[in-house]
Amino acid sequence: MGPPMCFALEDPKDYYSTLRISGIQAKIQHTSTHLGGAIPVKTKLEAVLYLLATGCNLKTLTHPFRLRKSTVCEFFQEVCEAILKH
């Protein structure tokens, strides 16, 4: 599970700091429930940034990120607001 290869840097620590996940992690992180696991913060951020950068449609995200369109719609605004506040 993950983004297209064009996103990945060789060093995961550099990748993490490049996205500056730590600053917005608390704002978009959710806990897992008995119904299923929470989507990782990194995946949410990558999906939203990919969508914003490429202008692709939501259907395009379903394969590389293994997310449903409805799922992306649920966290899209939340992630954008967290980015703007950070």
C-alpha cells in the first residue's frame, strides 16, 4: 500500500521530514475501531497532495493508494485545513 513511486525518496526519514507530517499528525490522526483500522496519516497526506498537485480526479486515487473515492472525500477537507493551519 502506498503512493506511486515518484513520491518515494530513498531515505524514509528524509521523506517524513519533507512532508512535515509531525506538525499536522495530531490534527488528522484517528484511532482504529473494531470495524477497521484507521488510515495512516502519511497515506492521507500523500493522497491529498497527489490530488492537489496533479489535478486528477478521485477515481485516479483508488488504485495507487487503495482508497475508495468516498473515503478520500471524507478526509480531504480535514487534511487541507490541517495543512493551511500548519
